Amino acid sequence: MSYGSALRDQIAAPGTTPLIGVFDMYSASVAAEHYDGMFVSGFGFAASYYGLPDIGFIAWPDMLGFVQRLRGAFPRHHLLVDIDDGYVDPEVACHVVEGLERIGASGVILEDQKRPRRCGHADGKQVLPLDEYLAKLEMVLQTRRDLVVVARTDATDEDDILYRAERLAATDADVVLVDGVRSVEWIRRIREVVDGKPLLFNQIAGGKSPRLSLGELSELGVDVAIYSTPCLFAAHVAMDSALSELKRADGRLPVFDTADGVGVAASTRLLERNIARNQEPRHQQPRERVGA
């Protein structure tokens, strides 16, 4: 079974499939201990790889290189990849999709924003004319062999949100994402217009969408939930705290907790598991969803 088929089957199963945003190989190593699906977040990748905000700086060869390293270390995890607007041109989008499928990505998200683009939960987003986006999406759908394709709209006008969601659901895209959904009621309205098409929900700390559990999302008919930034923001807080404490202690490291602390041995064991995964039989597929 291909990676795309495995993710597609997972999405079709009961419950809401969680995909955890990872921003580097270490965060992916930690996430892999808890969940079977990862989301390669554009927000996290722009922050970690470039030290820049998510406003269109990502170069597609860098993203392909990162996904290739992820697949090498995590041969049985679902990998959904944010490709923003397909890096502007439809031809580039198709080239990237071919490359990602070749190296083992499970799926991609293609948005309808125009440049300068923004994080889906930021203000000031602008969208392409719908026909222009649909033409790009159709080219991507014709290019993919079995890759899952998520059609995403960043529309903010209420009538346009519902119209675009309905039009996206009428394509051969596997899943629809309306980013920056502001309420449970709007999830219900979007669920209604996309009919039976699988629906993806993106919630981000400090973003525009409500905080909902997997159980609540499942009851609302949401099939996939991406958690773009918990790892990134937790790392921010933890590093800031650790370095503030190191400064207060005049550079003396804190006493190491041998029971629960992370030191050289625990970190090495975590990373050694990435080698062990590649020594397991290749025919194994990702495990059942967490939170179903």
C-alpha cells in the first residue's frame, strides 16, 4: 500500500485523525513517540529553517530535503506536507508534488492565497480568483498518482468561504480545509456545504479557531485535525525558561534529575530509535490512529 493510500484509509476510518506539526528532525523524533501522523507545517519550517515568519520565504528544494529526511527516519508515519500556494506557479507546484510523492510524502495541502501570503490565522490574507486556483489545483490533481491532496481556502468573506468550500468539495481533491474558522457554528456550516467530502480543521495557539478536542471534532464531522505549532511553541517556552535559569545561576547547570530528566543518554536513546525504525520490515504501514 502506498503512503497516500494509507493516509486516505486512515482519514476514512471513524474518528478524527490527528497530525502533529513538526519543525525539525528532533521535534519529529519526540512527536513520533506519541502520534502516528505528522504535519510539516509551513509556519514551523519557516521559523526553524530560516528564522523568518510564514509569509512566503520557503524555497521548495529546502522543503523537499526536509521531507526526505523525515521519511528516512520515519518510514511508517503519515506525512502531510504544507506546500503553501505551490510556490506560486502551477508548473512548480506540479514539480514539487511529483518530487514529494517520489520521496514518500503521504499528502499535500495547496492553498488559494496570493502573494504576499500569510499564516492562515493572520490578518491581511488575500485569495486568488477562484478559477485561477481551481486551474492550479486541477493540474496538481492530474499530476499526483496516489498522493492525498487537501484543497485549502483562506477566504475571509462569509459568502466567499461557503462558495469556495463548495466548489473545492466538487473537485477530485481528497479533503477540504477552510483555514481560520472562527466558531463551531462555522464548522457546521462548512460541513454542510462540503457534503460528504472529508474535512480538515487547523487549530493553532493564539489563532482564530476555537480549542476543540478530537472527540468534539469527530462529533462535528471533522475527519482530520492538524496541530501546527504545539511542538514549536513548547520548545520556545522551554528554551527561554532553561536559558533564563542558566543566566540566573551564573552558567551552572541545574541538578540533573536521573528519573525524569533529559540528558545525553535519554536524548541518544530517542535518536537511536530513528535508526531502529529503518531496520524494521518495510511492508509495515502506520499504526491505527490515535484519538479515534
